[in-house]
Amino acid sequence: MKEFLRMNFSGAGIETRRRRGLILARQSRRAAIAATIFLQYVFAQPPSRVFVRVDDAQTYTLRGNTPPRARAAEDQGAVTSSFPVQDITLRLKRSAAQQQQLNQLLADQQNPKSPRYHQWLTPEQFGAQFGTSDQDLSKIKSWLQAKGFRDIQTSRSKTSIHMWGNASQVESAFHTTIHLYQASDKLHFANATNPVLPNALQDVVGAISGLNDFHPRPRARLMRRAGSAVPHFTSSISGNHYLAPGDFATIYNLAALYKQGIDGAGQKIAVAGQTDINLTQVATFRSNSGLSANAPTVVLGGTADPGVSADDQLEAYLDVEWAGAVAPNASIIYVNSTDVFTSIEYAIDNNVARVLSITYGLCEEQFGDTTSTEAMFQQANAQGMSVVAASGDAGAADCDGDNNTIPSTATLGLSVDYPASSPEVTGVGGTAFNEGSSASSYWSSTNNSDNSSALSYIPEMVWNDTAAQVELSAGGGGASSCITTDTSGNCTGGFPKPSWQTGNNVPSDGVRDVPDVSLNASISQDQFLVCASDGTVTVNGQLQQEDCTNGFRAADTTVDVVGGTSAGSPSFAGVLALINQAFGAQGNANPRLYSLASTSTDAFHDITTGDNIVPCAAPTAAKPDTGCPAAGGQMGYSAGPGYDLASGIGSLDGEHLVDEWAQGFFLSAATPSSVSVAGGSSATATAQLTFLGGFSGAVTLSCAVSSVLTTTTCSVPGSVSSTNSVTVTLSNSASSRVFPASPGNSWWGIGTLAYALAAFSFLAFALRTQTTVRPRLSIAFGCAAFFGLILLTGCGGGSSSSTTTPPSPVTGTVTLTAASGSTSHSTTLSVTQE
């Protein structure tokens, strides 16, 4: 009793009970928060906003819903009434109260002091609080059915309604006609005027998509490089350097993460596309790059398959291959549809992955209404999804880059690319490696087995190949300026400056600035290797030859390489997958990027040289405010210390970025991943526990054996307080010895005992009576043998088996878990119990 009192009333005892109390209090708070959130989303129902009958008696015009690229001068007249219009979507908007609540949620989810920090929603939970009520959805769907639309479906988050129809039904419902437009690239269709809807829907319907096929344009720039008989192309043997995945890992310091097991395992990256792809090409790319086979999953995001689009093939292969190159063990989900923004919506509404890569876009002015897409990106962030997009390839003149033929001089003024300019999206700009005359210091003269040859980080400058390419070719960047327009279509403002966009030299311009980060994008040097064409695609009437028939080379020894900010978006998406593997889903990555940039000295490479300045024509009376000097000249931005509108906060050092992203720990996969344990013996496996971001504290370790392993147990150290290896010891209590078989009758044991006793008696008798041994020996031996055999065979029932059959091996799993507070990481290993 005295010892008990000393323990409980000593300082150590009081501190122990205080800590236990704090832990219980935290657990109770978390349980209460979780219960509140659960009840809120299960029983919540958004208020109804459709109060009157949906009819055409009173209507309003849905402004901003005609594509800017559908020009009157190219109008070829109306289509027939039966012209099919597929994948029409009514995008439903939130009420003012819902938007205010969502803004607060998004802020809380990024605030470590908030109980809602990183408390991500499912699409159903999002819809229960921020979607449209079931009553309103029912009324809208009934109206659409009456108009003749078919296959009407509601999204999981209750934020959109999808349907199929034709031109006649579109005209009946939306009071607009579908026309054909002969653009310079091909014949398009589009609604000639803004849709007109019943007044009853004015507070609910935000936009209508699918009424045109002016899809966003891919950003990738292809360069077919002449080859040589010697298949070396990442080294100076061929005179050029191209990026294989191993080069990217070396230059941006990801290889150290891979060694720790931070390689994307268990993570998913969604890639949005609008063309079919051949997975054989992806497999060839991975094989050439020394990567394990890890085929992407293809998901149809709309109701119509787009088929093979020659214009989009390169973009799709680049995105899929390089997202998987940077996060080699992540699962790549290629979401495909007739329009990339249909794919984006599907990926978000179905929570396909925690990272979404987009390499399509338009300048803000040509994109048109961004309200409905912003609603999608906010939903993505609320669900824990990080969205990444390319910042464009026309320098500070993004609208000029949206022309089918890219000009050498900008005429449309300063502009930035959307969706990279969205506050919910991380915009990735472009750099170029600046080896100077010291290429041999950064590249080996021979290739490694994975076709890489980079030796270290290579200094970077802002990508600008405009002079070399004689067309606008530079990393997109600048200030958001055109997400709202007046009734005449004139720009009236950009996205407001997000609260998190602060730091050294971030402009005090009151608007969102891009890019956020930058990665290699040059199309004149050090381009990205791809395996794209499968030999079946025709471009401008010419059949394209197949890539990668001899390593990365085609039959004529040429290689296809790619530049542009399209390469940076999937690559940075891969980096975010590594961060998610270490720390869990992050949602909008921008708040942490800017916070870390203000404190870290080695997570980013500050790009201080180069610019995205491009030639520009003098302003005109029709467009007087272009940002170009009155007499013409140049416009754009130069790099400098800290943040700049040419490179953002710079490129990255992968290892330091992940290590400093947050305080936490990471548990690598166990080695070996498969273990056999014989009966009566033990075996071990080892995992590496790595502390990140200055994490300090104890991590509790535990292990669990699956139920099929009935004779196997596991043990691990109780806790670890620093980066260390963790050994899992597995023990199999089953005996591996072979026993005589039992015939299944207790007389067998009695017979055996009797036989042994008889033999013992015989020996004793023989030793005691040596004088008359022979007669007595015969009698004693005969009696003992006869009695034992009777008991063994006659009474015991017998058995023909002489040994037991050992049990068959059983395979199960053992799960190793490391936990501290509410954070835990687990890894499993396969165990065969013999």
C-alpha cells in the first residue's frame, strides 16, 4: 500500500495521470467532433430554393455561357433538329449562405488549430451540406424529362445534373440554337446565344456545359529529334540531353525519398484527358525507364467515349507516363471523356484520387465563365484533393498561345492561364536548365541502365525559347485579370488575392498571381522523353510512325521528346503523391507551399535569372489596354529573389520539401516483404521509421496477425523516439516433428505400454536366470510378443498409417502499425506459416 501511495502521489505519478487525462480529453473531443460531423451530414438537408413551378412563363438569361471561340464570322448556320448533343450538364450553384459556410470550412481544413483541420468530406457529405436539396432536384429533373431529355442523372454531391439530348430539345428547354462554326482547326458546334431558363431556376442553376465542342487545348509541345545509330540520348554521345525519369529524380532530389520507401505506394493520381490511349505505350515507357510494371487504370468519365484524338494523344501519354514516373508506385487513374472538364468533374465527384493533374486550359478571357468550375475545385479541396495545372506556354501573353497557329508576336495583351490561376489550384510554370559551358559537370558521358545520366541538380532559369522557336514559347505567369466581365464582355477583374499568397516579393496587387512553382519545361533542350504514337494515328493526313520500337527510339532512330508546362503539372502531381504518402491528404497545397517557402532555406530552388517576356504589338483602338508599350516592343516579367511572376517561388528539392512539409513520421515497407516461418522457429522482417519535419516524441509500435495464422505470433519494440529501424519478430509455435500415427483407439497406447513392460520383464528375467537361459528366454519372449500383438492389432482396431501428415502451409498477413496521437502509418508483410 505504501508503494502504491508513493507511485500515485509522487511527481511522476501525477504527471502520468495528467498525461492520461489529456489523452482521454483529446480522444473525447475527437470522438465528439466525429459524431457531430456524422450526424450533421446524415440528417442534414439543404433548404429548398425552387419555390414555384418550373415553366417558361417567366425566364432569365444565363450569361457567360457561349464559348468565346464561336465567332459570328465563322458561323455556318444551324444544325438539324436531330443533331445529337451529348453529355449536357446543368451545373448547380450554392446559395450565399452555403458559400459562406464552405469558405469557412476550407479555411478551417487548412488551419492546424481548428478541430476541422484535415477533416475531409466524402462527395455525399459535401452534397448534404453544400449541394441542392432533393426536392429541388426532383423538380428540375421532372422539367427536363418533360422537355424530352434522357438518361438524366444526379451527381453524388448533388451539384450537377447530367443528360443526353438533341438540338431540338436544347432549343425547347434553353431557347438557344446549335450552330456549326468553321474554325481554323476543324468544324465545331456551339450554342449561338446564351441559354434562357425559367425564373424558378435562377437561384439554383449556375451554368450549362456540353452545348459546344470547343474543348480546352492541350499544352504539350512535341519535338521530334533526329537520332543516331548509337542509342544514347541522355548523354553527350548524341550531343543532346533528354530527361528520363531517373534524371528527374536525380536533379530534383527524389531518389533519397525512394530509398526510404516514399515512392507513391498506396496513393492515387487522377489524370484528366479527352482521348483514348494505348496502354502498351505506357508499359514500354516504364520498361525503358527501369520502372516496374504498373499499368494505369482507364475510367470513362462521361457517357460517351471520345475515341482516339490525334490532337490529344501526346498530352495524354505525357501526363500518364510522367505522373507515374515521379511517383513510380502510385496508381494512375486516367479519367477520359469527350471534354477534359467532364473528366475533371467526374474525378472530383467520384473522389477518384487525392491528387488531380490538369494540363489543359485557356486564358481567363477566352475561358468564359469560371463560376461553375471554381465550385468544382472548391469541392475537390474540401474532399482533400490537391489540384495541379499547367500555367501555359506563351509567357505573359497566354491568350495568344490559344491560337491554333502560335504567333511570334503577342497582340491580345497580358493574360494568364485558367485553371492554373484558380486559388484552389497549384499553377506550375516553366524553367530551363542553365548548364552553360559546363554540361559535363551535370551529365555523365554514359547512360545508366534506366537510360538516365544526370549527376546532380542543374542550375535553372526561367524557360523562354521564344527567340529560338520564332513563336511564343515561355513559361506562363502574371496576375489574374479576367474572371468577371461586363455586359459587353470586357474584363472587370481577376481572382482576389488569397490570404495564403504572401511572402518575399509576392506582389501587393490584390489579385491571385501565378505560377506557384516551376519545373523544367524547355522545348529547345533537355526535354522529357515519352512513348506516345503507336503507329495508328494520322495527323494532317500523314500516318505517324510508332515510337519506342528500340528503347526510346523509333525505327528511324528518332526520339519523341516533349516540352512545355504540361510536363511540369503531372510531375508535380507525382511529388504531391509522395507528400500524401508521408503525411496524408493535403487538399489545397498552396497554403503550405507559401508558408514553407517563407521559412525553408533548402526546400526550393529560387530562380533568379531569365524571364517570360515576349514580343508584343502596339495597342489598338479596339484593344487599347494590352500591357504592351504604345510603340510596341516587349511585355512580361523577369525573375528575381523570392517570388516572381515568371517562376513563382521556384523549383523544388524533393527530399527537403517532403522532410520539411510537416512534423510527422513515415513507416517504410517491411523488408523482406514475404517471410516463411517453420514450426517451432522464428523469422524477422525490418521496416524503417523516419521522423520528418523535426518531429519529436514517442511513436508507439504494434503488430497484428491475420486470423488464418493460428500458430504464429508477432512482436515489436514498444515505442521508438527517433529515426530507426523496426524489427518484427514472427514465431510459429507449431511443432515440425513427425510422430507415429495413432489408429484412433486408446488400446493402442495400452498395447504399446504392455509390449514395453513385457520386453523389460524379459530382460530382467534373462539377466537373473542365466543358468537356464534358453528355455526360459523362449517362453518369456513368446509370451511378451504374443500379449503385445494382441493388444496392438486385435484390440486396437488397427491403422495402416505409420506417420502423421504435416499440416499444409498457410499464408496470411502481419500488419505493423506506428502511431502517435491521431496519426498512424501501417505496412503489411506476407507470412507463410509452415
